[in-house]
Amino acid sequence: MLELINVSRKVGGEDHIIDVSLALDRGSLNVLLGPTLAGKTSLMRLMAGLDAPTAGKVVMDGKDVTGVPVRKRNVAMVYQQFINYPTLTVYENIASPMRIAGRPKDEIDREVRKAADLLQMTPYLDRTPLNLSGGQQQRTALARALVKNAELVLLDEPLANLDYKLREELREELPKIFAATGAIFVYATTEPHEALLLGGSTATLSKGRVTQFGETTAVYRRPDDLITATTFSDPPLNVLTVTKRGGRFSGPGNVDFAVSSRHADLADGPYRIGVRAHRLAFGGPHAAGFDVSVALTEVTGSETFIHAELAGRPLVALIHGIKRVETGDTVHLSFDPADILVFGEDGRAVSASAAIAA
């Protein structure tokens, strides 16, 4: 088990990581989810021993390794900006950590070819990195990490440079590999849908803090606070300020709808509600909804993004199918009141949101 205990890191007086505590089990897949500069890479570097925390401890299998440098730890790390040995072939790049470890020649060959086959690199084993595409170089670095047999494998947006088809294939295969190795895998991404596809557990990060950690779908469906809900929403979460009075929610513009049975026990007063873009429907069929002014539409394949304004606030709806609407049109968007996320003025989720299936 890898434990981070109240870990913080300052650089030049600036907080990069703030009071993070996590416990990651062996054989687990753990996703670090957050926007750029949220602290994902900084946290991975502390896990690896590339950087030392300014406060707190890093513990591996009960042993304090806070001051142990990366070269003395059994760690593999793959960055978005891949690193390979330019004068070695793909085969030798992948084999290098096993040769350093003194593993048998037949085992090295078997593991290299297994990893190369998985990552579709078999035809390129005799090439050097300078004769590869960027995506092929990234796959080489990923294969080298997989064969190292490390206790901790850190993947910092490793699929970002790959084409769409290969990304989808690897997202499906990687969790199976992770489960079989017994290592602790940590995977950083800015994309909420990638976290959902990978599964495992997810830690959401914002400005150097872990806002929530738990089983991935549970964090997505039941965010503890508005920051977590916003981090785990793409397209962006639609956030509205409303007031509950009796059996209705009302807010700026034409927001006025009946409170669902799920939220009927909430006290009257001000709240902030979140509606995910895919929960908004064009026109009906839901009873709750509002009229919005269209700012922009984007058609992508079989889906339409409607960017709009409601009482001066931006709003986005993800509609299945192709909808032809023009800038300046007024359209009605509806939603099921039971699907909203409800937060107090302090940004904490109210208990009634715990059953949301967002």
C-alpha cells in the first residue's frame, strides 16, 4: 500500500500540494482527475520520490520512504512528453529496465514481445525512436514501464499523443493489465470521460488539494461539493443559483420548477444546483425547464452542443441527434428535477443528492 499522510509541497513560497492524504492499495487503478495546474504531476512526483514534501509523509508498505530518492524505489513513470533512449532500438528501449535488473534473456524477450504486441509496436522493434511517429514513441515508453515490474507505475496523461482508435483500445486494455500485475497504478488525466472509462478509484484535484477520493462512478454520481462536481463534468456543469420556497425552486431568468420528491425535505432557502449538459433535453419531455437564448451550436457526428445564455450566465446542453438552431434563437431546454445536483451556499452537497444517478 502507498500512503500519503498530510503531504504538502511548497515551491518558492507557492503552494503546489496542500495537505493531501491518500491510501492506494496494491493491484489498484487510481485516477488523478483535474484541470491543468491542479497538481496532478506534482503529486505524482511526490509519490515517485522525484520531489520531497515540505510537510507530511510518504509510506510504502508500512515503511517511511519520504526521503528515499526515486533511484532507490521500484517505480516506473510515463509522461505525456515521452522519453526514450534515442540510440537504442524499440526492442532495447523496452528491454532496458529488465536488463538493468538482470532478468534472464528468455524472460526479457518474452516480456518485450508481449508488451510490443499489446501496444501494436511489433513491426517497429528494430527501429530507433527517431524513425517513429510521436504516438509510436509514446507507446514505446509505455511498454517500457509495463515490463519493469515496478511496485508503483505512474502514468501522466500517457495516451494524449495517440490517435483516437488506439486510445480507445488501450483504455479498455489497461485496466486488465493493471489488475493482473499487483502493482499500484496511478493515472493522471484532465478528461472526466477517461476516468469513467478506466474505472477504479478517482481522486479529484483542484488547486493542489484533493477534493474527493473514492470509487470512480461514486465520485461522479455523488460529488461531495461543487468543486468536485465541476471537476468531474465535461461539458462544463451548468450551475444555477436558486431559492427553495415550499414545493418550488426559482431563480433568475425564467427558472421556476417543482421540487422533486428526492429533495422535498430540504429546508427553504438559497441553493446552487448543478445540471449536467447531457441531462438537458431539447424541448420536452420533462416538466422542468427554461427558455434560453442560443449563442452557438456545434454539431459533432450524431450530437449537438447548444451553447446558450440564461440570465446572463453561460449554459451548455448536449443533445443527441442533429438540431438546427441559429444564433439568437430562443429554445426551450427541459430536465428531470430528480437529476439535479444540489449544493448549499457553502458549496457542500446536501444529503438529498446522495442518490443522484447523474
